[in-house]
Amino acid sequence: MRPQPQWTALDVYASNSDLYADPRLVERVDYRRRFKRHRPRTPSVVLAPHGGGIEVGTSELCLAIAGYHPSTRVPIGQTHDYWMFEGLRSVANDELHVTSSNCDDRVARDLVSGASHALGLHGCTAAAAGLEDHDRAVLVGGRDALLRLELLTRLRRAGFHTIDAVDHPILGGYDRSNIANRTRGRQGGQLELTTPLRSAMFAENSRSDRRHTTTEVFWDFVHACRAALAAREALNN
């Protein structure tokens, strides 16, 4: 039996609904939600459940992998539906973390339940991944074995230190309740990027500057993920 997620006890909030109900929090001050829903729906949806200041860099990646330049929001090719939850505080954004298996945001669940494929983007420390502090690595998990294989292949080909995380006890993204696994086929993909890798993606790693200072590392990663999603969608044709 695969291990179950172990982060829930560390979260301040039991779910997104629990967080939204806290009268001490103000939307667009403490946090915000952003999404794009196409008509008709796109086959894939890209997710950043811990964007903004919670897991830094995942908001910008979410937009770009979904096909929108993170600075201008201008389409850069094929576009996908996306959803993100972002911490906006100057400090203590980690208190806004809701583990992905407890994500019950109505829009997020609606988008994912109507999609054939989903890709969840996350950040982790190198230590949590069992790596050295300086390691720029990405752990590839989720229940969609075909998407996982495409991501592993294309990210490695692009030169990234890429680890198959399917059996990782915390970062594997295998829980059926994980928001990325709530697609029509009950499977999705999950990427966990270490802090050094995400830092290398921006020349100025601040909330105001990240979207304007994306590096070659950022775009190499984005193009590899977009190619993996396109290949996974093609398998359904």
C-alpha cells in the first residue's frame, strides 16, 4: 500500500473552504484566486495550489505552462485552463498552505473534473526531497503514468535533474484525493520543484519582479512541460 500524505496535520486550515471562512483573512489582501476557463473546455488543466508567496515561482510557471506569458498574459501558443491559489502576504504565507488532497475550491474541482489531464505545480525544499541543499531538481509524480513518463523524458532531455517520485511518501502525488488526480480518469501529474531550481528561473526573485525576469531555465522547463502535455493529449486521439 502506498503511503498517504502526511502534511495535513501541519496545515492551519483543513481545506480551502475552511480558509475562506476565516474572518481574519481578506481576499486580495492575504490571498487571491486566479483561473481561466475556456469555452469549450481544454483537455488539460494546469494548477498551482500554493502559488504566490507560499511556494514561490509556481504561479508564474502555472501561467506559462498554461500558455500565457506570466508578465503580459499574452498567449504564447496552445492555451489550457488553469487555476491557482496565491499567498499575498509579505510574511507567513506558509500559514495559507492547504494540502492538495484537501483542496475543495469549487472552481478548481470543477475545472479538473471536466478535464482529461491535469498538472499540479508545487515547490519543495531540497531536504524534503532527500537531496543536497544546492540541488536543482524536479520530482515527477501523480497517478497518470503516461503523463509522468512524458514529463520525465522531456524534462531530462531538457537537462533537468529529474526524479521519478511515484513512490515518494510525501511528494509522490499519488493520493486519489489530490486535486490533480480528480480528472475524468481520476489521474493526473504532479511536479515538485526544489527551491534552488525555482530560484534559478528568475533573475529577480521577488513578488513584483519574478514575472518580468524569467530566465532561460524557466522557459526550458516550461517548454518541456508543454511538450509533455501535448504528447499526453495526442495519446487520446
